[in-house]
Amino acid sequence: MAGLLVAELATNALVHAGGRFRLTLFAAHGVLRCEVADGERRVPRVLDAGTGENGRGMFLVDAPAQRWGCHRDGAGKTMWFELGTCGADGCGRRQP
């Protein structure tokens, strides 16, 4: 699942930010956090899945991610998501 979500954020960076991006992964306490930083300031939105070929990326990230978000960094932004990595009770469940 993490690979699919990383691919989605990386593709968004390539298509919408013009190419270069930085991928950072952290794993601790049963949580994997992925961050993709790029030079585009526009923040993506979750759109209805619909039937079109485009616009479903953040819908795909939103469904399985424990948490996700975006923050602006200087001239760009960093998109991130978190997934649970263990089978313990509560691990991997969506957090408010």
C-alpha cells in the first residue's frame, strides 16, 4: 500500500510541480510517515473518484492513510501521509 501512495504523491510532484521532488520516509512506533516535497505551492484537494482519468490521486491517498496532510515550505510544499506498520490493536486505524 505504501508504494502506491508514494507513487501517487511522486507523480503529482512530477506532473504539477515540474519535476524535482524530495522523498523522505520515517518509521517509528508502528507508523510509517512518507513526505514528498516539491516546488509547487498549490495544495491538492480530495475530489470525488468519478469516472475521469485524472483527479483521483488524493482520493486514493485519503482512503487507506491513517493521516495525511500538506504544509507549505518556502517556495513549495510538502505532502505527507502516515500508515500503520503493525498488527496491534489500533495500529493503522485512521486518527482524527
